[in-house]
Amino acid sequence: MRLELKDIKGGVLEQEYSLSVEEFPELAVLAENGAGNYLGLLHFTLRLQRTGRLVEVDGRLQATVQLECGRCLCRYQQEVDERFSFTFTPVLEEAAADQDEVELETDELGLVLYQDETLELGPCLQEQAVMALPVAHVCSSGCRGLCPECGVNLNEGSCDCSPKPFNNKFGALAGLLSNKS
């Protein structure tokens, strides 16, 4: 997915994209590893503003993702609505020649390099879709999870298992402090 700088007429361009998951190979790898599976299309709304040779991008990602709860292992769907921004900057020949003097890399500054008056949006949008996935997957804040003994989903019912007593391995050390005083 490419965009030419000449397409940003008047310094501002607003674009909307509805892209399928297949266009982002990294999302398929994450789905296979249980990180989450986007359902349907990913909707991106972008506002590109050109200032000289810099292009600032403000965007929004809206999609639905299917996740597996880390407590009860049930599948659930969650809406993703994330805002993001990044800046495109051209590759400068003198900066490429003076690599020894550059202290910060463009990635560290939140900049994306472009060449030949062409912005490559695909990798940047894929990165935003990856970062929008929730880290902790919990179907609800009140999820009770699974019984550690029998595996019954405690959200659907209870079980007859009795809780094991807590094995405090350092409990014997607590007596040492009380004996000194």
C-alpha cells in the first residue's frame, strides 16, 4: 500500500482504508500463537499532513478481535478502537554516510523513512494493528476462571473441591523475628 507525496494536495489528505487480515502477514502469525485473531476488516482512518518533506500521520484503527480468556479459556470478542500517530521523513544521503555520528535511530524517534517521494503505509499499519491487540486477555473483570483441582469453569457453576491450604514455605522464619524481641 503506497502513497505518493504528490497525492497530498494542499498539504493535507484524509484517507480511509478497509483492509483484510490477509494483507498483514504478521497478524496471521500472532493468531496462530494465541495472541488474538482479527475478525472481518480492519478499518483505518488516516489524516496525513505534509510540512516540507515531513509527513505527519494521525490515524485510528477500528476492528473486532477474537480472543481466548486467560482465566476461563472461553473465546470472546472485543472491539478495538485505537488512535496512533507517526511521522515519515526522507532518507538523507548525508545521514546515511555519517552513521558513526548519529546517536538516535529513526525508530527510536518515532520516525519512518521514505524514499523516492513514496510512502509505504503497509508496514506502519501492520505495526499499529499488532500493538492494538490487548496484552492481557480476560473476558470480563468478574471472570472467576477455572477450578485448579477439577477444571470446572467457575463462571458457569461451582464445584465440590475444597481449597488446598496455603503452603507458606517461609512461615518458619516468621517465628525467628518474634523470638528475638
